[in-house]
Amino acid sequence: MMFRSQIVGCGAYLPERIVTNEELATRLDTSDAWIRQRTGIGQRRIAADGELTSDLAYHAARQALERAGMNGNDLDLLVLATATPDETFPATAVKVQARLGMTRGAAFDVQAVCSGFIFALAVADNALRLGQARTALVIGAETFSRILDWQDRGTCVLFGDGAGALLLNAVSESGPMQRGILSTHLHSDGRQHDILYVDGGPSSTRETGYLRMQGREVFRQAVHHLSSVVDEALAANGLAPSDIDWLVPHQANTRIIEAVGRKLGLDAEKTVLTIERHANTSAASIPLALDEAVRDGRIRPGHIVLMEALGGGLTWGASIARW
Ligand code: ACO
């Protein structure tokens, strides 16, 4: 029997501390106007000292489980997307697994930087479709504040910390309600390493390192690859842009999001934007945006939701779901 992954809950968590553009401008040669105009970012959340990626992930996961009336032991798969794990090993996912009281199945991390949530969603969706697991939690959680060079105004103003989670249940593919994850589409191009990477790691410098980026080149490639993967996702499902109820993009830059939307002829009012308040939270940005739009009633059962992301690697991907 074949299954489909139905969405049964979502959750989110943001650290308490808000850092505004104005606050950054007191210690860096930058301004609120520059940051807003180039990126759409107005503020970001920054994790407290000692608050780890696993803490953010745990809170988002708990919320998703509680809203679905479930607990950790209902899960048999936990896939956590992060580029900022608590430790080099073990996976941050197993720390979250233990805290949730999940004692069966498997938990592991997926590393695709800003595309991590789409990659983790694809892994979980495939496992559910094949009957390898029945209930899966997909988490995107990041503390990018820990890998930023706070002297580099070209990068440190762009990112924030946060976590979001999506709970999936396997249902029979032949059921009457064709709701759930319709398809996932993944890509990467390792030749583009140098335009976005962290200059450290356990096997190279033995230090964590800092994020380095050629912003213009990332921007250019993002618009190109995101447009093409969104076309691919629409075609795979026989959908037109006008069929999309909500575009929930990775929140890297308002100008990238708008450029992709324009290329596709998508209605700008159908885009869920959180970047002004959250900045770029890497793998957490899509589930954070999903959670917000579900809670405020924009995304409703039956809606067609298009998700897309691009990140370091390069990696990029898209997914379409019927909520
Ligand atoms: N405040 C003020 N001035 C700044 C700042 C800042 N925070 N940062 C850079 N500048 C200056 C530069 O020094 C440069 O000055 P110069 O002309 O005197 O040399 C000038 O602004 C222009 O710099 P550019 O880097 O060319 O600016 P650009 O218009 O390309 O905008 C940005 C930079 C916002 C990073 C843009 O390239 C971008 O958004 N790229 C996409 C990258 C991205 O979103 N990455 C996120 C990770 S990947 C992902 O999630 C998709």
C-alpha cells in the first residue's frame, strides 16, 4: 500500500531578545534605511547565552505536538534541519528526541543550510510514503547568530535565530481527501561552494568558523534557480501559478522573493512574509512562516501551499502541499 504525508500540526519558537536595525547601527557602520531597502529586514531575534539550537527546536516541536494532541511517543521519525548544531556530534535531533520523550524510531539531522527544511521534509515525506514511518516531525532550527562575523556588516545584518516544526502523519494514498505533501524537488551544485560557506569546521580548522558570502552572486543564482524549481514543482502537479493559494518562501531577502514572484506571475498578496520581523533564520524560516499563516487563519485546510528555498552548497528545492 502507498501512503501520503498529511499535515497534522505545526509549531514555532523565537528567542525573546529582539535586535533592531537601529541597535545594530549603534555598533556597525550601517543604517535602518540601508538594511530595509536592500533586504526588507527590520529586526531579528537572537538566542540568549546558553540557549541552544536544540532548545529552540524542542519548544517548536512541543508546540506542534500539543496542537495535534500528541506527545513524543507518538513519533517514529524526527528529522531536524540545521547548519548550526549544538555539537559536532551527535545530531541535534537526538537531543530533541530525548527531551520529547520519543523512545522509538529514529532521529537525525539534515544539513542543507537555508534549504534544509525542504530537504528534511523530502526525507520525511519519502519515509512516510514508503511505510517506513507513520508519524514524523520535521524541524528547522538555527542559531545563526553564533556563526556570524559581527564585524562584517555585509552579512551580520541579514540573519536571525528561531525554529519551526511540522508534524506529518501517513494516510492511505487512496483515501478520499487528497491532502498532504504533493511533491518535493531537491537540487544542489557543489561547484558554487565559494559564494556562500562557513570558513571553519571540525575537519579543517577545528573551529566553528564564520559565514562568508558573495551577496550579489547568491542573489543572482537564487532568482534563477528558485524560478526554475518552482516551475518544476508546478509542472509535476499539473498546476498553474494561479492555482497557488499561498507562496511560503525561504525568507532571505524581500527583493529575491519579489523577483521570483514576478517571474512566475504570482500575486504578491499571496506571499507569506516574515522577513521584516525574523530576518533570515535559514532552515527555520519556512516553518516559522507556515506557523504564522496557519495561526492567523490565512492558510486553511484544502489550500495549495508552495514552499521554496535556496541556500549554501548551493542547495535549492521546492515542495507543494495541499493543506
Ligand atoms: N550597511 C550599509 N552598507 C552596507 C552594508 C550594511 N549592512 N553591507 C554592505 N554595505 C555596502 C557595501 O560595503 C558596498 O559599499 P561600497 O559600494 O562602498 O563598496 C555597498 O553597500 C553595496 O554592497 P553590495 O554587497 O554590492 O550590496 P547589494 O546591493 O548586493 O546588497 C545584499 C547586499 C543585501 C547582501 C544582497 O546582495 C543580497 O541580499 N544578496 C543575497 C544574499 C542572501 O540573501 N543571502 C542569504 C543567505 S542565502 C539565502 O538564504 C538565500
